[in-house]
Amino acid sequence: MKVCIDPGHNSTGKDTGAEGYGLKEQDITLILGRKVRELLIGYGVTVVMTRDGDNAPSTATVETSLSSRVALSNAARADYFISIHTNASDTHSGTGSEVFALKAGGEGEKLASVIAPKLAIAGLWANRGVKFGNLQVLRDTDAPAVLCECGFIDYASDAVKLKDDVYLQRIAKAIADGFAEYKGLSTINQPPTSEPVNKVPVTSTPPKGDNITPLNGDKGWDEYTEDGRRIIHATNYAYLTIGTDGSVWSYGPNRDAIKLA
């Protein structure tokens, strides 16, 4: 199994990425791409990268940058192609993650459908779902392809997470785990996951805060510690909210407020 990882954009030339809050998209995508590579290797996957440094093989124009990435993947005979990006909006008000495929009904859409909810949980932000686009790296690659938009670099709360290595590792793991789940792969060399702690929710009135992601599912909720940080996984509630005091709340299907931590 061979996967081509495409860290979006270049450091020089015409195909540089979005910027926000002191971050450059091309820097973040390279960090994420390298992390995804290591995690996929842990699943026994062979990984090729469209760039493992500042630039793709061509930087002259956006088109040649994209064409060189496609050509590299096709020459390597990759089985799948995963492009990694961060998003931005004209109004600087967008937030959350989304995954693009070329069209409905193909392997790209199926893979995107597995990765998208994992990205939302990893970033504790909105799940913008699976979208379709006639994008060059999706259209011209021989392999089934997806493009992951990992948060908005120009939105404050997303940018804070994109500066945090703990969140970057979680985002990378979401992509790698999503691919592994789709292909039915087992880990051969992965670090142990954190154990859940404190599973007793308390019903009360939530403080004001930022609504950060819609989540669905039936697995309940767990609180984890990762590198001394609190991570909330609450898939069976409609919305998660971070209070101004740092507490974490969820609104259930009946809009009941549950304090998670």
C-alpha cells in the first residue's frame, strides 16, 4: 500500500499559501504532512511526499506547482493521494475542518467521509463535512484523492490550535487513523493512546463561551489527558461549548446542558 502525502503550497514562488496570526499555511501543512507520514508508516504504509522541504518540484506558477505534485504521485504509482491544507475566508470568520473529494460516489468520497468527522473531533471545531471540487490534485491524480482543510488559519481560535503541537499531532492522527480505518489497517508501531479519566457529567447551567463543533454519534463522551492537557471526546451530543472559564459543556439532543469538565 502506497500513499502520496501532499503538504499544500510552497515557501517561495507563486504557490504560497494563506497566512494568519503569524502562521503560514505552507509551514503548517509540511508539519502535518510529516506527522501523517510517520503515523502511516506505523500502519505499514509506504509513503511518498510531494515535498519534504520548502517547495514542490516546480514553483514557477500555481499550475506547474500542482502539476508537479500530480506527476510525482502518478510516477510513484501511489494507491491514494492525500493533500493537506489549512483554510481561510474573505471575512476571516470561517472555522472548522472539511475534506474535499472530486465527486460523489467514488473512493475519494468514501475516504473523505471517514476522515471528516475525525478531523472535527481532533480539532474540537466545526465539522464542515465532505465537499466536492474539480481541483487539479483531485482531478489529475491516477489514485483516489482527498484534500483535507485543517482549520482556518485566519480565525483566532483555529489559529491557536494550529500553533499547538498537541493539536497538530491530533489532526495528523485523525487523517492517518481515518485512512487506516477506511482500509482496515492495524497498527504495527504506534504510541499508546491516553486512558480516559473522569466520566461523570454534571447537569447545570453553562457559562457563555464559544460554540466550537457539531458532533454526532452514539459513543458517549470521554475525557482524556494528553501531555498534561485535557481532551474532550463527546460524540453523542449536538454541540460542544468552551466556557470563558475554560470549562467544557455539551448541549444534548434535547438542548440539555451537560458539564463535561
